[in-house]
Amino acid sequence: MNKLESFMKHKKKKDAESKNKNVSDQKEASDTEQEPEAQKPEEEKDPVETLKEELRQKEEALTEKKNEYLRLLAETENFKKRMRKEKEEHAQYANEKLLKELVIIHENLERALEAPNPSVESLRQGVEMILKQFDAFLEKEKVVPMKAVGEPFDPTIHEVLCQEPSNQHQENTITQEYSKGYFYNGRVLRPAKVVIAKSSSGSDEKAPEEESPEESEKDS
């Protein structure tokens, strides 16, 4: 019995050693198979192929930029054409609203002239009505008459026709207005044509811009 137990122990020991040896052999074989792959040197890329690939990428980027530029150029040209068209239309129809207002005033003048047997008073009333309508039109368009008579002469808004001696006004004070001046949106639309006072002692002198009212009306 002791011999049998001794034999069985010896056999188990041999089997265990054989199993451990097989596992060790398999591990070494696996390490041997993986080692060449780990130690396998990295393949070097062909410089020519590398340059070709970089060139291809640059050409693609350049083509994309060129297409983008052409799109922007086309959009810019379309915008310019649209702006030119809008500008032409604006210039052509800019005065449309203004002309509609003037047509109404013109019609009222025609009606006044077509009235049968108008009296002087009825004509006066008709003209006064049309004048009020025209004043309202000018005010609506921000055309404002400028003050002149009694004001000091201002060469930026007044045009002097002549000088007259006066003991009642200070020198260079406007005494008469032959043509009314107007402002448009704060700017001078038309200067007022005026006569200004000068001292009686200088009655023989003339203003450098002196012009007779009759000549001025002819020029107008």
C-alpha cells in the first residue's frame, strides 16, 4: 500500500512538472513570435510620394480659395448692378411725390381761371386759397422763408442789390426785400435779394455788389 501511494505521488509530481513545462514552452513560443513584430523596423515613406501628397493638398486648398474668390466677385458685381439700378430708379422717380403736390396746386389755378365771370374779389380769394395751399406745401417740404427786412445784412444768406442813404436805420441794415430768400433743411436754398442802408454821409459811394432792382429782376 505504501508503494502504491508513493507511486501515485511520484506520478502526480511528474504530471505537474510536465504541465508547467508545456505552459512555459507555449509562453516562450508566443514571445518568440511577437518579438520579430516588435523589433520590426518602421518602413520609411517614399519622399517623392510624400511631396506628391503635399502638392495635392495644396492644389485642393488653392482651388477652394479660387472658387471662394469667384463667388465673392460674382456677388460684388451683382450688388453693384443692383445699386446702379436702384440709383437710376431713385433719380427717375425721386420727384414723384413733389410733382403730385404741384399738380394739385396747378389744377386749382386752372379752376380759378375757368370760373365763369369771376369778380375781382372772388379771384383774390381763389389766389389767397391757392397761396395758402402752396405755403403749406413748402412747409411740408421743409422750405422756410428767411427774414430780411430790419435784419443786419449777412452775405452768407443775403444778396445786396444796392445801398440807400437812411437816417432811420443803422448802416448795413436791410431796408427792402426785392426777392424773398428760402432755407431748405437748414441750408440756403436761395438768398434774399435786398437793399441795405448806409449812412447819409456816404451817399455818393456805391456798394461793390450794387445792382439795380430792375436788372436783378431781368437776371432772375
